[in-house]
Amino acid sequence: MAPGMLVKGKWTTERNDHDPTGKFNEKPTTFRDRITADESSRFKAEAGRYHLYVSLACPWAHRTLIMRELKGLNHVISVSIADPILGDKGWRFPEPSVAISDSENSTQYLQEIYVKADPQFTGRVTVPVLWDKQKQTIVNNESREIMRMIDVEFAELATQKIDLYPRDLQQQIDETIDALYLPINAGVYRAGFATSQAAYEEAVTELFENLDRWETILSQQRYLCGNQLTEADICMFTTLYRFDSVYYSHFKCNLRQILDYPNLWNYLKDLYQRPDFKATCDLDTIKRGYYRSMVDINPNRIVPKGPIIAFDEPHDRDRYSVAPRSVGQSELD
């Protein structure tokens, strides 16, 4: 959890993310402009114009890195990678090899980018951030929207002609991403950051009810929306990849591991073993980011050595390659 926020452009370590019942409430993102392939917005998709700020530890930022890799847009959208360990001033861009310094704006802290875009900005300083070099401002800091723009609006500039938001699946993809968000993607945080027993149990119960549901769906098909890899799979992957090594212990999401789910586990291995997914993954960095940053949960900042997870062992998802069965709308309701 980030240690502070900006208030009228000034950094403060005071923030309140919980309601009176102890539930963790994630604050909405604030920069919501759109890049378009045509000139229907102030921001046109162009090679070399945009810069992505991320952290390898963050699952929301990880989504955008996977999409950038899948589409073959590394030469089109440049990137800065923050240190995984959150300090008193939030995300920072140091020199060590674990991070890529801010070559675009030469800042030390991500908060400086937010203030550069809006000197009176009030809110959380989060990754990912999509920056426009031309207009010198933040275009968007909502991971789902950044992922969609990279997929759709930059398609003509992509070297990999893969469509992760095909027209015939668009409604199902959007509904699936919606269905994943609160109970699973945000659910692990709702459990981990809860400050009351009731809030924790509500979140963790919903989390595992939904994991159970997707386990059943994935017993019938290869991917979340049928036989085709889509944006929804990226959204699921970044949570599942962190689950057994972080969320299971650090966030007390310990009813079951992903390893205990035959279909979810093989689905996770299937995605991880794609070179474009694997290229964005660094589990050691992720573990350091969580266990050393969240001192309210882990005050001694000890990073566990395990578990040892065999992401590269063979999976069984090829059995769905020939004639996978698509999930009907009723199964997603």
C-alpha cells in the first residue's frame, strides 16, 4: 500500500483508505484521457510519443507491460521501471539494475510526474502512468484503459498482429474483466488490507468463491472467454502469478493455493510459458516489493525464500486447442 498521497501538489503521508467497518476502499484513478488511432482525441497514437511508467511489483502495471510485449510495441512506447520497494515518498526511479531510471523526465519520484501534469493534483500516486512527451502531461493512469489503448489504438503500429479484443467477443471480454475486478483482482487487497475480521472474511470468502467458479469454467475451455487469448486473460494472469508467493501468506488468502486448483494452475502455467508473458515476469522483484514495502503488514520486512513454484513444468491446456467449448453468457452471470 502506498505510504502517502498528494494534496494540492504537496506530498503527505496521511491518508485514509478504510471505511468504519474496516473495509479497504481503493480510490478511483483520476487521469482518464484517451489515445486514439485517428484524430478524434487530443492524443493520437504515434510511435515515440508516449512513455509508460510502471513497477514490476504492481499487478496493475504488469498488465500494461504484458500488452506492450504481446503487441510488439517496445519500439513504439518507451518505459521507466520504478524500484519495487515503496519508500516514504512513494514510487522512485533509482539507478540499480532492478529499475530503469526516468530517462524521459529525469525525475527521482513518480509524484513529480503527477505534479508536472497538474501542479494542484490531489490523490494517490499510482502506476501505471501513460505520459505524453509532446504535450508534457499524463494521458491516463487507469490500467484497464491503458491496456485497451495499447491493444486497439496502437494496432497499426504493432509488429505482432494479435487482436486481444476481437469484435465478436468484446461484450464477453468486458463483462469478464468486470467480473474479475472486485472479487479477485481487488479482492486480494481487500483481504490483505482489511482492518477488521468481518471485512477480511467477507473479502476472502468472495475471492475463493470466484476462484472456484473460474476453476469450473476452465475445466471446459482453454481461456476465460473460450478458445482465444484475450485482454481478460492478462487481467487474471497478473493476480494468479502473485497468488501463491504473496497473497496466500502476506494477505492471508490461504484457504487454498492456485497449485490446489488443477485447471487454474495449468492455465497459469500455459500463460506464463508464452515468451511475451514470461519476459515481463520477475517473481523475486515482486516479492521484495510486497514484503519490504508494506511494513504495517510485515513490520520486520523479511522476504520469504519460498515457495518454489514450477511455472515451467508441462501444462495440460493443449487438450482444448482443437475444439474448445465457449462459455455461454449464462455461465458468466
